[in-house]
Amino acid sequence: RQRTRGVRYPSPVDFALTAEDEAFRDELRGWLDTHLPPFLEAESLGDDPSLSGEASQRRRQAWQRTLHEGGWAAIHWGPEYGGRTINAMQRLIYSEVMAEYRTPGMFNTNGIWQIGPMIIAWGTEEQKARWLPSIIEAEEHWCQGFSEPDAGNDLANLRTTAIRDGDDYVVNGSKIWISSAHLATWGLFLLRTDPTAIERGKKHEGITAFILNLHTPGIEVRPIRDMAGEELFNEIFFTDARIPASWRLGEEGTGWMVAMGTLGYERVGIASQISILAADLRAMLEAAKSVNPGALEDPSLRDRIAKVWTEIEFARLLSLRALSKIMKGEKNWPEVPFAKLSWSSLAQTLAELAVALLGPAGIMARGGPDSVDRGKWTRLYAFQRYSTIGGGSTEIQKNIIADRAIAMPGQSRTS
């Protein structure tokens, strides 16, 4: 890397696709051309825009099983676990092609992209054999339980305890904002096995990862109704819940490393969501042409469209820079947290733009005979507020970037 008067220049971004990458893209497109139309025609379950709706979940389950039959459900797991051998660029290509084809969502998104890789990395052979098929084959739904009501934005401040008692652990405490827990049978959870760590000033120690069955006695799941009228998020309460030690993922005290690996997959995944935002922009423009074409002649709205397209392109280039670093064996910092911030802002900006472009039709919610795209855009206007905290809250991400990435004056440096 070059340095001039103390200035550190970033690594160049590689925009070119290799022959292998192009073959991967063409194979995926060919498979979708063959299998997606028959699936959409056969699945008359409706396209409920609610992520927690029963019809939506059945459709997602059927689609994931179709993908799994073709070897496209968990492409990054490796062939020994039902996936493929791919590189970081091919993961982005996968997201872009899926967005281009507007494919249905998957049943076990968290399980496929975050939890499965952690079981592969940290699990025993017995654990892998027990749990990975459940995820990839869409037999049981999975969730991820990290956040707690008293920890705020500081994940390491979690206090739900798991105390060893013979061959079991006894769990007490609570979790909150756990997506789809009311649908899940299993989940990856972080619990504190050393209750003294926080008081000793070692809050990152004494945290352990566990795979939990949410139907265990002493575990209660309570859905939270959100502003979009859905019940996607949940509180979970643990009261002397006994779980076998064989459900522990990794050794005691290694939970923080498991968490960082999981969040790393989540945030790279968030960066790849930029391709979905680009597809959403194209779709909302087509919808506006149909129901409110005059909006596309409005100078102020045209300016907003141009601005958001530019921001999406900037975010895409940021994602490519992060992927270039990964492929060169470099740390993808600070591009990934920057991409997360871009996604949070763009998701909300697009939702607001969609309602403005649709005009009077933009207020028609799902269920109404005149709702556009079954009420998708109206729902997103409220639902995308969650992106401020999803994958790490905006405020904390800004603080970390200010501290570690650009070392703003007045910021205390952290390790």
C-alpha cells in the first residue's frame, strides 16, 4: 500500500468477474429460469408481505426445499454439508441474481446464513449431524437470541445466566427483540456462565453459546406486536429452565467469539442486501408507472429517485471494496459497518419514496382490493424502522466508526 505524507490509501477494488464467477452466475440463472416459474405457478399460497404470516412461512418453506434439492439453499456451507465451495464474490452474485429474479424468501434465513456456519465452525460432529439437516431441509424453524432488555446496545452486558448443575445448565433471565422465536423450535443463544464477570470488569468473558429448544419447560416465548401490525419480534423468559450440557456450542467462555462470527456473517449479509434495495427501486418505479404515472414527471420526486439510485450505487461499491479485502485476506474494516449504516438509511429512504411515488394508492394497506403489490410498500413504510437497530444499532455503529475507524477528537479509543 502506498503512503504519502501519512495518508493511507485503501486497497483497489476488483470489479472484474473471473470465468469461474461468470459460470456460477450463469448456472444459477439457468436453474432459476427452469425452476422458479413452475414453483410460482404451483404455489397458490399467496404472497403475504408479512414475514410472520402463516401463508408466507409455508411458501418460504416450500421454496427453501426447492432450493435445497438443486443445491442452492446454503451455498456457503461447503459440499460436505449440502452446500457448495464458493468465494465471497459468488455470495454477492447469488444475492444479486436472487434479487434480480425477485425470488421468495427462505424459511430459515438466520439458520442458513448465520447459525449454520457457527455450528459448522464450533460444533462437534454429533451436533452437526443433529442440527444442520434441520436447518437446510427446512424441517424446523430457527432463531437467534442475543439482545436483552437490560443490556441496551451493549451485547457484552448480557445477564441471562446458565449455571452448571451436573449434566445440565439451569437458565434464568430474559431476551428481547428475538425475530421469529414464536415460530422456532431451535435457536442459537448467548448466556452468561460466569455471573461475576461483569462485576470484575471482564464482561466479554464468561459468555457461552448454546443451542436451545424453545419448547423446553421453563422457556416462555411472548410475541411483540409491532407498528406494522405484525408479530415478528418476541420476548423470551427463562425460569429455571434445565438444558443438557450437550447443547453447549464450543467451550465455556467462548461465546463472545461465536457472537462475533455470527454478527460478521450477519453484517456481510446486510451488505449484500443492497442488491435487494436496487431491485426494490426498480419494482416501485414499475408500480408507479401503473398507478400514478404523473409522479415520475414531478421534478422533486425525480430528484429523490436520482439521489437514492446514486446512494445505492455507492453502497454497492462499498460492498465490493469489502469483498475485495476478504478475497485478498485482509480485514474488511471499516467497510462492513459503513455498509450496515448505508443499508439502514437506504431501507427507510426507499420505503418513504415508494409511498410518495404511489400517491393516494400508497396509503392502501394489504387486504384492500386496491392495495399495490398486496400492500408491500405501505407495510415497509412502517416496518423498515427496525433497520435502525437490526444487525447493530445505528448509534453504536457510528460511535465505533468514530472511535476506531476515523479516530475523531474526543473519542476514547477502545480495543
